[in-house]
Amino acid sequence: MTTYIAHFNAKHRMIPMEQNSIFIWQQESGDIDINLLEDKIKRESSIHFYSLVANDPIEVKQDDIDIFVFKTVPFSG
């Protein structure tokens, strides 16, 4: 298993706040599937971020979040 780190930005369709953060995960060595990574970031980070910052008690759905991954690199920290 290799540990990777990604710098990403998330935008929600209705909540006017952007999440600019990093995400660390492990996978077998090889090519990184950006679509799978974006879904993983939504499930494990962004959906919780937007649930926390939402002013109204709205249901935060993964389909309302867009992820842009700037860069991914192996991480040894």
C-alpha cells in the first residue's frame, strides 16, 4: 500500500463557501483514478464539511458537491 496526499477544492451548489483542503488516503501502487478519488473525498470529507458549515438544516447530498483535485503525490509523513 502506498499513502498519497491530494490538494483539492470543493464547491457546493447552494452553500456559498468553498473547501480548500488536503486529503490523505492509501491505495495499491499504480495510477490514481481521479473519479474514484473525487467520490472518496466527497464521502469522507466534503459532505461532513458542508454539513458542519450549513446555516440552515439542509440535507447535504454528494451530487451537490463538485470536487477539483489540483495535485496528488505520494506521502511519507
